Amino acid sequence: MAKINQIQNALKELDGGAFQKLADSYLLKKGYLKLLLLDLLLEAIK
């Protein structure tokens, strides 16, 4: 349980940009390329 708390605390310390990069890397590794491309498209439209 201590390891989970350590991970949660580390995630809370990340700023928005760093967390976004981490999430993008995770999704790419899991095979969600289409979702990442959609996110990039939506960001470009803003």
C-alpha cells in the first residue's frame, strides 16, 4: 500500500504539462494512437 501512496503523491506533484506528457506516453504505449491524434486535433482547433 505504501508504494501506491508514493505513486499517488508523485503524480500530484506533477504540473499540468508534465502530467499530460506522462498520460500521452502511457496511452501511446497502450495502443491508443487514435485517441492521441484526436487530442492533438482538438488542441489545434482551440
